[in-house]
Amino acid sequence: MCWVAGAPTAAGTAVHRHFVPMQDATVVQRLKAAGAVLIGKTQLTEGAYSDYHPTVAPPRNPWNGDYWAGISSSGSAVATAAGLCYGAIASDTGGSIRWPSAANGVTGLKPTWGRVSRHGVFELAASLDHIGPMARSARDVAAMLAAIAGPDPLDPTAAWAPVPDYLDALPMGVAGLRLGVDARWNSGGVDPGTQAALEAATAVFAALGAHIVPVQFPDVTQVVADWVANCAVEAAVAHQSAYAAQRAAYGPILAAVIEAGQAVTGTGYQQILLRRAVFRGRVDALFQSVDLLLTPVQPFAPLTVAAVATLGEQAGLIAALQRYTCPFDMSGHPALTLPAGCTAAGMPIGMQLVAGAFQEAALLRAGVAYQAATDWHRRHPALPHGTAQ
């Protein structure tokens, strides 16, 4: 998705398969300026939406190829989990940093909307798209965020809020931080293994000095439903000219989303925007009483590729998958995914920490403290010689 001068950058699509940018995306330029060595580009779902273009071979989960590698930024998470790179850049419009991070057992950060420039990154839904880092540890994620965060004259929506020294703040730990836990939201329809991982993480944070605060998170039913139409409208805008000229080059899922977006009325979209603003305000209000919020990434055990293939036939399952991720794309708040457990089948379980706007430093402090007290992030998939893909 990220432009790299002189390198094919197709964003998982056929329509852009011959696109070779003349300049680097801002995140790419900043990584290079910080001394990073770019070793390659990774595969993703078509246009960073929910399915791969029919001509694309999906990345495989290195823990077990029969399991889902996540939506959108799957290649970034697979490459990181397999140890092919120090870290990778990813995008999150509905959960696409957090789902792959959880599925592949890596650490991923969706920053506050506007914290990282989107210049030179293929657009899916402009007001929902977040660009952020993945790595094997929260410390490495902090180093990457320090390199890419900040305002950008090439992206007027990139925030001018000061960029703190993320690495300098890491030793502060979590003592005294208020960790919000909504026991009802975290357990309703949530797999027992995921619940156990969250309970164990809560105990770790309490032992490290965090204050556990019971909270009641706003109901997300409407905002999750609104995300679908919101994303569709903005995807229709992003692909307006390309879709009109090359409809046949699009895969069926992204094409359906674009056409759904074209069908949304102006008044319907305005109603979504108003409800979204109310929801954002309620989340902002919650972070007046807590510093962090602990939630699942998804409410069920890691999915197999076969199970994911049936998602389109199960609207309830899709809504459940989106329950803990889409709301924070709609609100724009930052979220950090951390490995927090393991299923009986040996697959990773992730958890999510969320913070107030531009409070990534608190997230990263908590992530580093948690990973100093646990070893989930140090567990890596076994890759038999010659079989890694």
C-alpha cells in the first residue's frame, strides 16, 4: 500500500498492478531517514478491504497454514511473526493492524487517527484509515512509531500535536495508571480461552501497580453497523475513477463494497456522521476516568481459513469479529495489540489496550511493562527448513 519510489505498489489489486510510484510515501521516507533498511513489500487483501483479489495468493499464517492470517495487513504480520523482518508498516480501517497482529502473535499499534501521515498510502476509507507499525515487541513498535509519527505538509490531516519521546517514556511502567475493564463487554459471547487470557493480563497489570477500574463501555451495536456503510461510502470515493474505468479488474468483494457505498444517500451518510461524533464523544468521556482500556481483539478463538471463507454467509459472525476493533476506527482512538495467550491448538491469542487520543506513550509503557512480566511475545512459530512461505 505504501509508495516506494521505483517499486511496484499494487495495494493488493489488479487495477494498480502496473503502478510504480515516483516518490516514497511519507512513512517510507521517514523510516529511511531513521536508518531503516527496507527489504521488501508484503501482500494484502484487495485495496486493504476484507478479501484477496482472485489473482493473489494469500499470505499463510506461520504458526499453522490452516489458520487465518488476518485481514488486510496479513503479509506484514506474517513477515514479522516469521522473523523475516524487524517490523512492518500496516494499515487499519476496521481492524487490519489488530486482527493480523493477534492471528500471528505479534505486537501491533493502531495510532490515533492523524498521528501518522497517510501521504503516499493507498486509500480505502480516508477518515477511517490509520497507518501504524507491527513488530515482535512493544519496544520495537515504539521505536518505529518514533520514526514515523508527526505532522506532514503533504498530508494536511496529519495532526500537529507534539510527538513525545516514546522510547524515553517506556521505563515509567504502569504503576498508578488506571486500567478500565468492562467485565460485561469483555465476556459476553467471548470464547473462554480469550476470557482467561484477559483475566490473566488484568492480574499482571494489577501486580505491576495499575489500578483496575470497572467501567461500562458505550454500546457498540450501532457504531459497528455504521462502520460498514461509512467505509463503503469512502471506498466508493477512493475508487471512483478507477472503478468507472476498470470495473472488470476488481474482485467481487471490493466491487460489492464500492457499489454499496454508491447506493448510500447523502442524508443517510450524514446521520452516520452525527452518530459517529456522539460515539467519539462518549469514548472521550470514558478516558476522563481511566488511562487505558483492556478488551479482546476478537471474541473467539483463532479462526481457520475454512471458517473465514464462510464469513460472508454469517452476518452475525462478521459483526462479532468487528465488535472490538471497528469502534476505535470510528472514534480514532489509539489501540495496541499484544500477544496474551495460546489456544490448545497452539495458536496465539491477542488482547487490546486502548487509550485516549494521542496517548500512545501510555499504551507503549503498558505494553513494555506487560511484556517484561510475560513471555507470550517471545514465543515464535517453528518454521521447518524450506517450508516457510
